[in-house]
Amino acid sequence: MENHHPIRSLADIETVSAPEFVDWSDELFPGFERFERQGVGATIRGVKGGQGPALMLIHGNPLTHASWHKIAPSLARHFTVIAPDLRGYGDSDKPEGGADHSGYSFRSMSEDLVAVARSFGIERMAVVGHDRGGRVGFRMSLDHPDLVSHLVPLDIAPTHHVLTNVSLGWGLEAYHWFFMAQKYPFPEKLLCADLNYYIQYKLNKKGVGLEIFSPQAMAEYVRCTTPEQIHAVCEDYRATVSVDLAMDTEDFGNKKIQCPVMVLWGSNSHCGRHFKPLQAWGDWTDRLEGCDIPTGHYPAEQNPQLVYKALWSFLNR
């Protein structure tokens, strides 16, 4: 199709001729309907809208599905967009993680979302995941190659690569990986001492400023930063350094993602500064493209038009 060439550079994105971008409004997700569906051991809530091929947008930490509100209306003109809150986040259930924390593994989160997709009658869908959501999409792509048609991880390197290539610089920026994975209730008690300070600092520390977040989305992030969510997020990180790493270590060199993969990362993010994302993702897929873009860690909120154009090109091939 015209202009749908592989994305190898920022210039490739800028030359994409995509349908008009729809500016976001004060109302989050206008025209979308809220849904509540059963996952696998958790009730998953989110929003759904649009028409066309299925596209699931998976948020990261410390966010909710609201992180997609700037880009979802444009995508919904061409796709059926499903934007869930992961288990433990937002308005979705926050079950116990269990003694081994596997209740918050990326596989558990993935199985919830597979169940959501199946409940809507979806047999094939594209997956875009930011931060933790990209890791959920990664696991879903390995476990359910029949379901995932395209995978777009935003601003991450694969978990196995991250945890086997820890550097001083990355550790100082991404200290929360190890702090939040500490034994309960140490991180929970410290973080819950001032939840508003925590969420403001967490979102601001990526070098882009809070002004990239709309007031409506920011209000959602503050509302959802509760002691219950903090505990769930800590369980998420405890699972990452234990059961998730074990799963990825078992699969490394033995399994590859079958669908096309496009990786986008911010040139002003910890991912861009400390990893070579294309090289890292090349260990997991032979169908890879992508590039860095001029954003920090939250590309869909900082430069939604650019991300939209890249997605339009990739998802229409």
C-alpha cells in the first residue's frame, strides 16, 4: 500500500500519509463504551470503541487505560479499539499475587486480556503495549501466536535483556525495578506514606515534565494511585524478577515471536539511553522494524500524532 514502507527512521514516519489525526477532547474516550469482562481470576475493566480490525492498547506503570486517550479516537476510526486496565491497575480487580507472585506475572496479565478478547469474539488482533503493557504483549505473542497479528512495544527492551544487562546508569534511573520488588511490606509502606507526592514524582522524573499529561488523564492517575494499586504494582515487579525472568530464560533461544514487530522508543528515555532496542528485540523476532522518536518515556501522550502515523503504517501492512 502507498506509503506503508517499513519504519526504520523518524523520516520514515514523517513521510507516512495517514488519515487525519483527531484532536482529543476534555472528555476521555468520547464515543467509547466502558466494559467489564472476566479475565482469568480477575475482573478486567476498560473501554472499547470504533470499528474495523481489532486493536488492543495495553498501558504501563503507573498508568491506566487513560494513557491512550489522545490517540484512541483517531485509531477508532479504522480499528475496533480495546483499552483495558491491567489486573492490579486502575479499575480492574487487584487479586493477591500468591506466595510466588505469579498472580502478577506477565503471563497472568496476558491470560486476562486473551479472555477479554475472546469474550468479544476476537480471533485475531494487533497489540500495542507501553512499558509493562509491552511486556504483557510480548508474553501474549509468545503464548498465543494465533491471536496476535502485530506487536508494537513502546519504549522497552525485552525483560530478559534488561535483567541480564543491568548497568549503573540504568539502575540509577530504573531503581524502582528493584525497590518495588523488595519483600512486602517495605516498599508499600514507604510509597503509601505520601501517594500524591509519589505519583507526581514518578510521572515527572522521566525528563519530560508533567505538562505532557492532560489534566483529565492526570486526575485519573492520581485517583487510581491507592494503597491497593501500590501493593499490586509491587507484586508486578516481584513477579518480574522471579517468575517472569524464569519464563523468559526458558524461552530465550527456543521461542520467537511469529508476528511482525515494530519497536518505538524515546530518544530521551531510559530505554533509549541505556539499551539498543532493535538489537535486543532481534533476539526474539526475525520480523522487526522500528526506530527512536523524539520523546521521553510516554510517547503516546507526548507526541500522539507521530505514534499514530507509525501505527497507521505498520498496522496496514
